[in-house]
Amino acid sequence: MNHVKTFTLLAALTALFVGLGYLIGGATGMLIALVFAGGMNLFSYWNADKIVMKMYRAQPVDEQHPNAVVRVYVADVVQMAKDAGLPRPVIAIIPNDQPNAFATGRNPENAAVCATTGLLDMLTRDEIRGVMAHELAHVKNRDTLTMTVTATVAGAIAALANFALFFGGGDDEERPGGIIGALALMILAPMAAGLVQMAISRSREYEADRVGADIAGDPHSLASALQKIDGHARKIVNVTAERNPASGQLFIINPLAGRGADNLFSTHPATGNRVKALMELGTKMGLAPRRAAFADAPRGPVSTSVPSTAAPTPSPSRGPWG
């Protein structure tokens, strides 16, 4: 079913791409856009995950990493993947102070899960487990193909739409839409791409929360993590995400600041609704709500020490990390 959705999505985005090419360059522009879109779709299918990881400077890590926090992070992801019946994914960290995480890859056999250094610095071990279980749920549900390809293709459409500013002149007979059509599509193409993403992403986040809570066996920790991430993500600008807003739908919490065009790519349901659903799930599982799930105690400044080669200094605020 996800492959059908992916095909439909690619067809819709390709149509936008070709339409923009037609308004910019007439029949010739449409043909060039069609050829380019076909090649882009094939390339995206096989390489979208690598593109996204390179974009965010994701660094693969393993059990031999010198930092104890990272080693535990890797061990927990490996164990949860095994428990979920999934192949071991590529496990990576992203040097970024904003607490967040995402999964990518065209299938479970070629998947990667990534957490920012800000997330590893801020959350407790149980909360990190909850977040990464959510990302493994996306892998298990085979959401990552559609999400990753959408991020790259929609990003390309937005970039091409911006080019309309520079190639909007010329003979109206060759470019039926004229400068007005080019400018209109320059605005409408990113908007349409964002709406397509919105249509496919919101329900998937709820389902990944549910499956992730089952993988980790602890919906309350994921609920607590979502609250903390949401609160801090709004205060810390993710520069890479702001430059590539189409990739924002990959993350567990919207990494965009929400200013201007960012709102077009808001693909996440309200965090409060997700937390409520997780707490209700915990009740059904017979788990008593924990005070920590709603705690907002200060944890000190967010550091970028996770990928360091230096040995970590124990901190009482890290709790289960030890």
C-alpha cells in the first residue's frame, strides 16, 4: 500500500514539476522538466536517504564509540530493532543543538535512524528509547520511503519554483503563462508540495507513536520526550531544516520555526494531542502515569559534547544514563 502511495505522490509532484517547466519555458521547458523529473524520481528512490543524511551531516556510530551516552544509545536501538523483528539500521547522530530525530531509507533493509546531539544531551535514557522506538516504527511501517522521497522531490520543486524569478522574462508565446503565471506557480508549487506532505504525514505520526510505544513498552516516556522536544525545538533554530523546509516532515517534532513559508510544510499533528493519545494508551496497557512524564525541570544548557572523543563526565541530571 505504501508503494502505491509513493507512486501516487511521485506522480503528483512530477505533474507540478512539469507544469512549472511549462509555464517557465513553454513546450520545451515542459519536456526538459519531464525528463529531469523522471531522472530525479529514480535517483531519489535509490539515494534519497543518503541525500538527507549528508544534508544534516549525520555521523554513523556503533558500539565502539568513545562516548558512553552514544554507546548506550546504539545498544538500545539495536535491541529494540531486534525485538521489533527489524534488520539492524544504520544508527547516526547529527551535530545539532535542537533536540530531534528522524528515520530514513527506502525499506527496512536500507534504513537509518538519526538523533541530534541536542536530543541525546537533553533526554533521559527512557525518553530517548521512546523517541527511537517511534523512528523504528516508521521503518517497520515502511513510512520512510514516502517520507524521504517526498522530502527530496518537494525540495527540488520548491527550488525550481524559485528559479522562476530569474527565468520569468521572455516571449509570452513561448511561455503561455507569462510572467504572471511563472510568479503564481513559484508561489503555488511549494504550497502544493507542502499540502501533499501534510496529507500523508499526520496520521502516520499517530500510528508511529502507537507502534513505537509498543516497541519500547513505555508510552509515557515517549509522551514526556515529545513535550520536552516540542518546548525546546521552538527555541533553537535548526538552520539546515530552515534552508530545506521540505525535509521538516521527517522529524519526530516539526523542526521549523513556523515563520512565513515554514507553515506550508507543517506536517505534524499537535503535540498535545499526541501526548494525550499516548497517555490513554498507557492507561489501556495498565501503566500508572508517572510524574516524570509531565515534568519540566531544567536540565542545564544543551551541549554538543556527544560526538566528542573525550570520556563523558557523569551528570546526576542524566538519570538512567549513569
